[in-house]
Amino acid sequence: METPHPGGRLVVVDDEPVILTVLQSVLDGEPWDIVYAQDGASAVAAMAEGVDVLLTDKNLPDINGLDLVRHAREKTPDAEAILLTGYASLETAIEAVKLDLFDYIVKPPRDIFEVAKKVRAAFERQRMRRENRRLLADLSEKNAELTTALDEVRRAQGELVQSEKLAGIGTLAAGVAHEISSPLFGVMGLAEAIVDESDLDEIHEHAREIVSYSRSIREIVVGLTGYARDAQTVHDVACDMAAAARDACRLVAHSAAARESQLEVRAEGSFWVLARAPELQQVFVNLVRNAAEASGAEGQVLVTLSRLGESVVASVEDTGPGLPAGAEHQVFDPFFTTKAPGEGTGLGLNIVYRIVTRYQGTIVAENREDGGARFVLRLPATEAP
Ligand SMILES: Nc1ncnc2c1ncn2[C@@H]1O[C@H](COP(=O)(O)OP(=O)(O)OP(=O)(O)O)[C@@H](O)[C@H]1O
Ligand SMILES: [Mg+2]
């Protein structure tokens, strides 16, 4: 309990009136609420509302001064105490240490002003203790706040990781759906053609293509869902880029958007790169399909393959309106699309980019001088198998 007096409360106890009078003469005028008591009982009463510093005689008629100190501490746990004692025995010294007394003064005091000084120092120590305790309380409050904040951050982080994972799964699912739509469209077109076809050779040819597209679908699914798990299990072989480009054009030609367009592949011989064939086909399907979609009916799409040093260079150009202004880099971002909602996912070029860079290749998008877009990709060349 803290005393109401702003300067604090001092209780002075001595059964000898002379000593009390002397003490009073030096202590009066100090900025404390001072109570003088001649016996233990009145001291206890004075301390009912707490005490900051207790200056007490050791030998009182009704109570031991040390017990009075204990009593003061019950009221005010950080109360300071100074003991006045007739003689300084070893026992008194030991008791003083045990009770953590501020000091003790041998009676009669040689220098009475020394007493006032000690009382002042006792108040000062108590003030500092209180200040420390307040700071400590502040600190632990701040600490608790920080711990709460940290918990909150951890929880939010956990949620973020979870939602990123979900977003990753969403992108993957959308990617798979995007990539299998072309070969699936091919399969459906060929299957419908078989229904109306009577020529057995044609039917066989369509069936073979259906098998091949179905394999692509399986490879695409394995490829897209398998990377994340273990890139090492993917086995690269020498593949011909020219063949991949031609397969892709054949596949795109089935789609509605490209039915009217002219798709052409210019390649002399084979252009070998280390990769997986279905992925190379995916790259060209996306580039050629975009080009066909951009150039529209009667548009032209030209795929050119060439060898430049240690690289195979493929360019896909069209006669469309060209890339959206300033979006040469953005077009590779996942979900970037200028198509109407429901028409494009914006995943095609991102899948292309991921495949090309995984094979240590590069791809750039640019506009041709005479209009239309051009995508140029390079992949490290390899020996013919
Ligand atoms: N040949 C091109 N000519 C002009 N703009 C293009 C061309 N190819 C791509 N783009 C631009 O890049 C954007 C992203 O292409 P991307 O293939 O990633 O997605 P998308 O074609 O919009 O959607 P999806 O592939 O799902 O059909 C396109 O919306 C378009 O703005
Ligand atoms: Mg696309």
C-alpha cells in the first residue's frame, strides 16, 4: 500500500521523549508526512495506512523494533527501515542484514543531522525501487504485447503459407486444364470425323492420331503435376524442334480460332534439343494458338527454325495487331490476359516461359516492324541421336 502524502510517510518510534524531541527538531520541515510514536501500539496504528520509511528504536516496551519492521513490511512491502539501537551488537548487525534494513544508528546519535540524511537516503532508495518496479511492470506489459503480436504474425504467416499453397494448386489445376484443352479438342474432332467416315484407311489414320493426342494428354498431366515433386525423375531426350512445331500446328489447325488461318513451318532438316517432346509441343501449341487467335481469319502464322551457334532459334510470328503496348514482359506473367473473361486464362505464355527456362532457354516477345507479334525462343542445341 502506498501512502497518500506525495512526499511519503515517515513513522518515527522511540519510547524516550528526549530522543523523540531531538529527532523532531531535525526532521520537522522535511517534505514528508511524519508521525511520531512513543510505543509499538501507536506506531502500528500510524502504519495502518502504510508507511514508506520507519525509523524505530530497537527496544520498545511493548514490541521489538525488529517485529515492528516486519509489521511495516506487511503493510508496505518495500518500506525502508532504519533501526535505532543502544549498542551495536553482532546480533543486531545480522538481524539488520536479514531484514534488509536500510541502516542502523547507535544511540544517542553522535551527529543528529546524520540521521536526517539517512532518512532522506532511505526515501530515495524507496523511490528508486518503486521506479524500477514500475519500469519492470511496463517492460513485462510490453513484452506480453510483443508476444501477442508475434503470435499474431505467426498465425498470419501460417495462413499465408496455406493460401499460397492453395493458390499454387489452383494455378496448377488451371494450367493442366489449359494445356490439355488443345489435344482434347483434337481427340474430339477426330472422333467426330470417324463417325461420319467410311474409308477404313482414313479411320485408321484418325485413330492413330487419337492415340497420339491421348498420349500427349497423359504426358502433359504427368509433366505439369510431376515437376513440383521431383525434377530429377524427368528424363530428357534429343527431340526435333521442327517436328514439335509441325505437330503443334496440326493440333492448332483443328481449333476453331485457327481454322481459317494459314499456319506454316519453315525448317530445313531437324533441329535437336534435349527436352521432353510433349513439352516442346506445348510450347509451340501455345505460341501458334496465340498467334492464330491474334491474326484472326485469313491471318498468317509463320514458324521459322534456324541454328545460331550452339543454339536452336525458333521464331513464331503473325500478322495480327501486335502485342498490347508496353506488355512485352508482362505477357509471360501468370493470368495476364487481354482476352475477355471466359475466353483466356492468361496461363499459356507462363507455361511456355516455365518450360523454356527450365531447359536453360530464353524467350522474348516483340513487335515486328510491319505489324504483328514475334516470339523468339532459343534452346541449347544437342547432337542428333
Ligand atoms: N501473338 C500475339 N499477338 C498479340 N498479343 C499476344 C500474342 N500472344 C500473346 N499475346 C498477349 O499475351 C496475353 C497472354 O497470353 P497467354 O497465352 O498467356 O494467355 P491468353 O492467350 O490470354 O489466355 P489462354 O492462353 O488461356 O487462352 C494475351 O492475352 C495477349 O494479350
Ligand atoms: Mg494463350
